[in-house]
Amino acid sequence: MLDVYQVESIKNPEVLNISSGSSLQNLQCYSYWPVVFQEEIDRFIDIADTSKSSTIGGVIYERHFIPRRYSFLISKAIIALNSMSNKSIVSEATNLLYIIRDSIIYFGVGYELSYLPALSAFKVDDGSVLIEWIFDDFRIGFSIEPNVDESSWYLVSNEKLGDIGASGYISRNNINNLVLWLINFVIANS
Amino acid sequence: MINIDYPDNCLKGIPNRDFLFGDGTIATHLFYFESEDAREDGWKEQSINWEDDESAIDFTLNQKKDGDLQFKAGIAILPRKAIDRINRSPMVNGVLSYERKRTENNHNPYHGNILLKNDVIKSKMKQIAASLALGVDRRQSKVDREQIT
């Protein structure tokens, strides 16, 4: 069940005040979160009932709005996905992005990973969605296909990292292990 | 692969910014091979131009389709050495190639194709496309070009 929050104000870059029902909560934020906030607020105000707020406006759904650490990695991709029409592919791709984000939260304990680049999502003419994560010396991609059994991933690197070329199919059974393995590679080589 | 008849770079047109990251980096799907481009000789083709001379970049940037610029987001410049290196890797192992193929009426003397074997499965094709995108040396747009000249 989704909790509904109402934005009251952003008093400073570090603290966002939100209210749930009548109780006001302060949410401590990492210094880079507000950038994500603005994008997420912009998007969700569009779909929200703006009559509910006189300040910033809008009813925001928790899963999308309550920013978790590293949400900045996936926010642009999620915004791009939400402009696409094939809802089943969008749903698969969105879930994958949350798995990546949550795996980074889990795996990144003790690391400072705010330097990581954001993932991007692209609509492709063949009906698939490409989620890509690029670095100077390698890139990781996930292709979410109309036939979900054909969805695949890849990791490729340049000569500096040994011309790695790896790919495979994505399945619900292996996705968590796959993502953790890829994140391990990212942390080791970025 | 020894290709003394080919220049150092090929030029891949970018139809629009849907093929770019926000910072202008090339996204992998620019280099996808499409099923409808499969040929009877066992290869799928994707069009490129060869940078045979100094005019090739301007020629490519000014190519038109239905009266409009065909490559509104510019071109990706891909060294031929990168294609060769990808093709030599164990996971690719010779399923890539390239050719020079001038268009009918010789309207485009620079035209050629990057080729991929027809029997390469889609997931592998996308991995290879990612390697090609990673191998891109730089992007050049018409605006960039005009500032240079």
C-alpha cells in the first residue's frame, strides 16, 4: 500500500519537510538529493492532485518520491520510461532500475558512491527499451524486450580493461545476483 | 583483418538526439543491426560512410533525406581499428566485417557498411553494438564543424 505525502516546503538543501496526514516529519537528506528532488517533484506534481497543497502542491506517492540514497542514479531513466507507452516493458524496466538502486544501497555500505554516473533509458525502434550505464572504459546495458524471455544484459570494456565482452539473458531468478556482480565490477573499475 | 583500401575512420550518422546521452555520448542502439537489413549473402548491414578524404565529414553532415538533414545530431567517428579489435575478441570471433559499397547512381561515393553475420542472436548483436559505441572516438555535429571552419 502506498502512503501519500504532501510536500510542505523545502527549507534548505539538507532538510525536506513533508507531511503525512497531520504529522509533520523532517527527512534528513544527503547533500546531492535535492537535485533529484526537483526532478521528482516536477514530474510527480504533473500527475498529482495539485489542489491539495498551497505551497509546492501535489500529492506524492512514497515509492517514487521518498528519496533513498542513490536515487539520483535512476531518476532520469525513470522519467524517460514514464513517457513510453508499452506499460509492461516500462514496468519491467522500472523494476530493474529499483533493483539496481537497492543493490547499490546494499552493496555500497561503507563506500562513497555518489560519483557514479546516472543510468539512462532509451526507447528503441525494435520495440525494446535500453537501459544503459556508461563509464569511460566500459558500459553496461540491459535490453528489455517485448518478449521478456529475450531480455538481455551486456558488459563491454575497452582495450584498457582487456576488451571484455560479456552478455546473457535476464531472468527473474538471476537478476539480483547479476546486478550485484555488475555493481561489483563498477565499484572496482570506476 | 588487413584492409589497405580502407581509411582509418568510418562515420556513422546520428539521426537525432534520441541516440545520445545528455552529455552527447553515443548510446548503444545507434549501432544496432536490424533484422530487415539481413541480406541473402549471410550478412546484416548498417550504413556508414568512409572518411576517405577531408570532404567526407562535411558530405555526411549535409546528407539529406526527404529534404531534411538526415543526421541532425551529427556523426559518430569510429576508428576502423576499433572494429578490427572487437572482431578479433574471442566472444565476437569474426562475425563482424565491413565493406565499401557506393550507392546507386554513385550519389554517395563514401558509402559502405558495417556487417554482422545473420545468425548472430539478438543479445549478442546488442553486446557487439555496445562495443562499437564504446569504440567511438568522438562525435561531431554540423555546429561543431561550422565553428572549426
